[in-house]
Amino acid sequence: MTPPPLNLALEDLSANILAAVLQAAGVGEMPKFKQDKIRLWLNLVGDPLRIQRALAGLSPTQRRALEIFQIGGNEIRTDLFRGRLARAGV
């Protein structure tokens, strides 16, 4: 199954849920309308500097776990992922 584009997936969330996620991401001034919240979320997720900062903050073990997840095609059953982590010593 192919996941929907992020903007369409966000449409399914309520404005309150979007606000809670944005607040957890550190957004101080919350947009009033749902479409503005979606636009802000898409900007946060796609911001290359934010992604670089997040990656830079990973420990070597966390980075290795992310690499194993990506090698698995970014979709992997939990038990299979745990097995791969264990075999890699992560």
C-alpha cells in the first residue's frame, strides 16, 4: 500500500491535533486556521536545517538504527526491525 502524500494525510487530522503536534515541535504562535497549520507543519518537516540539526543530535547508536530502518525500505515490522538491530549490535 502506498501512503498518501503528507499534505493529504494531514487533512485527515483535526485542527486540535495539528496544533498539539506543532506545539510539541516548539511553535510558539499558533496559526488560527487548519490550512495554515498544515502549511506550517509542511514547512517544518521539509526544512533542511531542521533535519540536519536533528540528525546531528543523534548518537552513533541512534544513527545506526536509523540507517538500518532506511535500508529496510522505511516500512518494516517491529519484530523484524528489532531482529536486525540485535544482529547489528544496536
